[in-house]
Amino acid sequence: MSEPTWSAQLIAPVIDHDAPLLRTEFSLDDGHGELASARWLVSAQGVFEAYLGGVPVSADVLSPGWSSYEWRIRYRDYDVTDALAAVDGPVVLGLALGSGWSHGRLTWKSLRNVYADDVAAIAQLEITFADGHMQTVITDQNWTAGPSAVVENDIYDGETIDARLASDAWLAPGFSGEGWDGVRPVDFDTAKLAPYIGPPVVRHERIEPVAVWTSPAGHTLVDFGQNLVGWLEFSVQGEAGSAITIKHAEVLEHDELGTRPLRTALATDRLILSGGIDHFEPTFTFHGFRYAQLEGWPGELTPDSLVAVVVSSELRRIGEFECSDEELNQLHRNVVWGQRGNFVDVPTDCPQRDERLGWTGDLAVFAPTAAFLFDVNGFLRDWLVDLDLEQVHADGQVPFVIPDVLKYAPHEGKWPKPETAAIWSDAAVWVPWALWQAYGDRDGLAAAYPAMVAHVRRTARLTSENGLWDTGFQFGDWLDPAAPPDRPGDARADKGVVATACLFRSASLLAELATVLDHDEDAASFAELAERTKAAFDEHYVSEDGRVQSDCATVYALAITFGLLDEPQLTGAGNRLVQLVRQNGHRIATGFAGTPYISDALTATGHLDVAYQILLERECPSWLYPVSMGATTIWERWDSMLPDGTINPGEMTSFNHYALGAVADWMHRVVGGLAAAEPGYSRIRIAPQPGGGLTWARTSLETPHGRVTVRWELTEDGLEIEADVPAGTAADLVLPGAEPVVLGPGRHVRSRTHARN
């Protein structure tokens, strides 16, 4: 579709309503033949639902989502040709509006009206007839506005619907309702309007309850069996004026709803009954929950009474993994659900409390996993546009969150003044790198390149005279399991070591990407920066026997995986890492910085067996401890739920936080044996490394060239493997103890005797 020329105005109700309705009606121009095409361009300050001819024009919800509204507000581009042709008589256009992100409460600071004082909408319907005549219907002062049945709505706090006010009459021709009045134009620069690059948010599926019961305190609780993101939907009839109240939470604590991790988010929906049959679906909010507590339900509440509607950005699942260990399968499912629940337009840290922000550090480490499980190319390219906008307006600094709402929060001593921070700001390089490896999209890489360059150049200016990045605030190995609940940044890893290692990685990756994009001078400059950083790291942080300063698992994981060590220090560091892992009983001793890389570090230094021992450990802290506690998503803290069923006392305790699920990337590549040998899987590496007592694994991926599948099984004779290689590609098959073999397109069956370990 061509870029529109906007003549529409942004309009808001003259009379303030919590969730206003906007409408107009018109007739198609006569004398121009059949309707050829019609597109309706719609956006809003807030969120909207669009109706034409009395019905929704699309299945999307929470549009236009959350972008860096100061400079970019996306619009939806609906093809309404068939919907318009189906209307007989006057055509009614309707827009239902909610507060969303621009007008509602944001962050634990309870910021309100951050981006706009008005809930408002802009829309332009472009109709083309058979003879080429165009008719345009725009939002202007000819529209009218009135109240809806939504009397309260907020992303964090929930939605209240008064069914006594509900009516579809406003969508019918000739409507003139009580309380309806005019609209007023809102000052707005239409140059901010931009098309979606990624997908919209949609209803993904509906999940029925697995149990309904009464708690010891007398509350009615519902369990959906899965920690999810969305809302409840039901139809019900009860006494007019009575109310049903629904509270949401991810876990139970002592057999009651565990709401403390929500902090100030109310996460509460209400339906005020009309006396007739009322349908309830609160689409201007969303909650992260597995459990719901209902009060005021008329009659008996049963599992057939309601469903949970799962919402997420419309992402196509492309990667699958399964193995002989059911607990690992559950861990992998938890990773999938964690991504689904946090990829609601913005890749958020968590979907339930008074936060739900696009934390850059979480995505920096999770992006390879995300790009394997779902096709996130458009989704993350869209987010990277906002990263670039925020960075340009912050002198090259990549903020902690994208969109950067924290810049509007008052600074306080407890929270750092935002500055370039390792891993978090490195998302500017690491996320595009992950997308390049997964999809081979050169145009997307080129679009992200300026932000990558600006980040690395800014970081280089922040280093000390000795070449180390040991200045300023750093998150470091955030949420080291040894850190006290109230001091999540107190990690064992030296923050300068972590930051300098990250600078080396970003400079190295950018040098390679600059070469891909034919920026040869940049490539040489960044390669030289990487070598300089490596030399400083080695001089100041690494001993002759491979000991790395602060001598903890995270610093070895980063130094080894990022390629900072040469022999003999590499062997020494690998051996020391194994010692530390064994001393800790194979339990996790790393936080956000080290956890995504420790398995690769062990594998690269010849300690695959130890990597499997960590993966399969069940004592806390470990990946399988939450599984043993019934988790259905990845937790923020290794011990978000303590063994006695008590919620971790820290004020940051989420039960849906995808970052620590980055281990799935290692599971796909090493356990499953499927990786990209060249960007976009134009060449494939099939190299399963069995271990840990696993007897089989299956992995598949829809690559840009077609589906790749890998299945291996240990038999009495050794390792048997089946692989499907798509047309136009080749695969390097690397089996334990065997020379590599090149496989062409098609199905292949191979075996290697005596491969059991």
C-alpha cells in the first residue's frame, strides 16, 4: 500500500468520557460505478476498536499499540472493500477508544498522561470506484462523541463495564443518543503517523478453567492451568446493578490469591449487571495471571461459565523442540509461554505488575531464543525503530527501556540516572545480530546499523584511559541468585569485567556486520576497538593461568563465550569454571549477564557433561526448580516461589519473565543439534551433542528457505539421526567423533556407532 496523504484531523470528545465512542455516517457517492477498493487508516492517542457497518473491521486489539509516541504513532491500514460493499444504505463508521499507554498509568511511579492529555482518534477512509473516482471520509468536526459502557479502564488496574449502559445503537444509521455531543480537533502533527512494521495484537486462543473452588478464606478461585496474558470472557445474567469483581494473579500463596507481586497494579475487572444476559470482555486492559478470584457471581460458578482469552502479538510459531525428558519439555513450554505473554506489542519484562516495560537487557540476551521460537523479524524491527528514535534524541544513549517512559520519571537516589549500560544498551547491536543470524534480512540489518554504530562509539567514549569500561552505573550480573532479595544488583561478578566483555562483543559483532554492509572503514575501526578492548581485558582482568577478576561463574562464562581468551588461559578458565560449578552443586550461580552463556562456555571448553548437569539440576537455584514447583512460565528470580510455597519477599518478583529462558537457545543448538551455519540458514549446521541421560530429541525450524528437521535417538548400537534439509540449502552434519559431512536438500538418515554417553 502507498503512503497516505493525511487530511484527517485528530479529534476528541467535547465532553470528557473515560472510554468514548466516536461515530459518523455517510453515503457512497453516486454515478461512479462499482466499488473498486476501500482502505481505512486508523490510529489513536490511546487504543481503539474500529467498526464499519455495525461490525468490527478486524480482529486486532489494543491498536495502535505502544511506540515512541513523541515521534512515531502507528496506524492500522484496513482493507474494508468487502465490508463496505456489504452495507446497504448509509454507512456508519465507529471508533471505541480506551486509555491505553498514551493516556493511562505507566511505571511504578504511576505516571499518567505521559504522552497525551486527550484520548483521541484519527481516521481516513479512502474509497475508490470503478471509474477512478475517489471519495474520502475523514475524522473532523462533523463526527459526534458519546459515552460507552466502559466506565473505567487502565492497562495496570483493569476495566469496569456497566452493562446497563451497553448498546449497539450508536453503530446504526440515524442514531442520536442521550449524552452525545460534538468533537473538537486536537493539535497533532500527522507526520508522526507511520505504518506498522510488525504485527498487531490479537486474541491468540481461549483456555478453559481446570478447577473452580472455594479458598480457606471463602473466596471463589479459578485455575486456568497456565500462566497467561489476557482477560476473562463470559456471558452471565444477574440482578441489575449488582457487580462481579475479578482479581487476577499468577500464583497462590497459602491457598489464597498471591497479589503482592503486582505491587500497585490493581489487575481488577468489574462487570455491573444489567438484569439481562450480559457479555463481558474487557479489551482495553490485559493481565498476567493463572488464577482469578471472582466475587459477586450470580448462582454457581463452574468451569463451563467462563474462559481466559490469551492475547499476544500475532506471531507465527516457527521453532519446535522436544526430548526424552518431560521436565525439560515443560521448561521449553515455559519459555514459549513466557515469550508469548511478554510479546504484547512491546517485548516487555513482565506482563502483570505496575511495569510491563520494554527492558532492553532482557531482550538483548533472549533475542536468539525469540527468533527461533517465533517469526519475530517484523516485531523486533518495529521495536528497533523506536530504539533508534529514542537513541537519536538522547545523544546516542540507548535507554534502559524502549519506548523510554522512564525519562519522564523523577530521578531518585535509589534508582540510577539512566546512562549507557552493558547488556541493556548493547541490545542496539545484539538484537539486530540475532535477527541477521535467524533471518538473513540485509535490509533490516541496514536499517538498524546507525543505532549500532552510535551505541558502540558512545560506549568507547565511556571507557577509562586503560581501555576498560569500568565507569558509570552498571546493572552487571543483575539478579545473581546470591544477591539479597532487596538488593538485586549485588552480584559476585565485577561490573567492570562484565561491561568490558560486553563492549568487546559489541565491537566484534559490529565489525562483522559493517563488513556485511560494505562499510569497510567502519569494519576496520570497530575491529581495532575490539582488539584494543581484548588487550585491556587480558592485561587488567586475566591472570596467566586463566583466572578472571572476581573469580565467579559469570565472568568465566562471558570471557569464554565472547572469545576474549586465547590458550592457555582459555583452558585454565574452562577448568576453573567447572570447579566453581561443581563446588556449587551444579546449581545456578549466575544472573542476567552470565546465565545465557554459561552452557555455551562449558560446551566450548570440553565440559558438555557439566553443562547437562546444570541443565538437569532440580535444586534451587536451577532451571528445573520452578518446573518442580509447578511453573508454567519462566520466573524473574530463581526462587520467585520459595520451597515452602511463600512468595519471594523481594519487591521485584515476577512469575513471567523470559530472560532466564535464554537457555532454550543452547537447547536448540546443542541438545537439538540445529543451528545456522550462515545467516538466515542459507547453510545449516546439524550437530547434536547427546548427554545428560537423554535418549532422543526432535527439533524443527521454518527457516526462510523452508523447514529443517533434526531427530536423533540413542540406540544399543549408537546414535541414529534423521534430518530434512530444504531445497536451495546445504547442511554440515557434525556427529560426535566423526568427520563433518555435507548434506544436500532432502531427507537423510545417518548413524554413528558407540555415541552413547
